Amino acid sequence: MHGPAAYRDRRWAPELRAAACCSAGVLVLMLVVDLANDTLDPLRAACWTSLAVVLLAALFPARVTAGAGWLAVRGLLRERRVRTDLLVLVLRSDGVAPRLVLRDITGGRVELDPKVLTANPALWHLLDTGARLSRERGLLRSGGEVLRALGEHVDRDGARQIFEASGLE
């Protein structure tokens, strides 16, 4: 963990388990098909295992953590960080996989799925607090509308969850 005040994406572990189960399922399926056709040999088993490992690497979820003034995204091989209190750019790229792109004054850059923030209000709060400081300092001149829209989405989801939990919906 990145210090006592760090928060993590609480969906990361279940997403990692799903990626591992999917990869293992593909491996088992391919091995069973080869066994049923009596074509399984060590080379084919190694091939299917390699395929399963590549699939796991492709499905491996990014791990998002945040603390006061920073946000980090850890992928399979490396971690990228930004100082949220020194942000200069926030972009949202929509498409097949929407991404939120954050860049700070030191050159740090991260990309993350906006759903991570809507599912983790504590992470959103830390990002929003840092972004407000960046705006106050005159650093963040672009991206305010993106953050405002994301904040409304987080608030709407949070309110819906409260209503559902209390049985009011």
C-alpha cells in the first residue's frame, strides 16, 4: 500500500479473479478438446498454456490507488502516477473503452476507466480534491467540464445506492 491514507479500487480483486478464471477456463477447454481428440502432446499443452497466459495479460485489470495529492494506476508491468494537486489536463476519450486521461505539471500521465471512480467514491473524492487545488492554483485550465460531469455521475450513483440499500427505490 502507498501509505496510511491510500485508497484502492475495491473492484480490482474480483476483476483479477474473473480474468484468471477466464484464462483458466480457456486453458481447460483447449486441453479437454485435445484430450478428447487424442491430439494432446507436450508441445500443444505448452501452446495452450502460453495462450492462456497471454489472455490473462490482456485481461489483467489496472489497479488504481490514490492518496492526498496523488493517483496511481498500476498495470501488469509498471505503475504510472500523477499529482492530482498539480493537474494541467483532464480529457475523456470515449469509444469502445472510455478512458479518463490525467496529466500533471511534472509530466506524469495516467489513463483509467472512469467506472473505477464511479464505483469508488473515496478515489473520486481524492481526485476531485486535488483537481480543485489545481484549478485554484491556475494550473488546470482544461477538463473542468469533464470532472463536473463525472462528479454528477458519481453523486447520482451514490444516491441510487443509498436508496436501494434503504429500500426507498
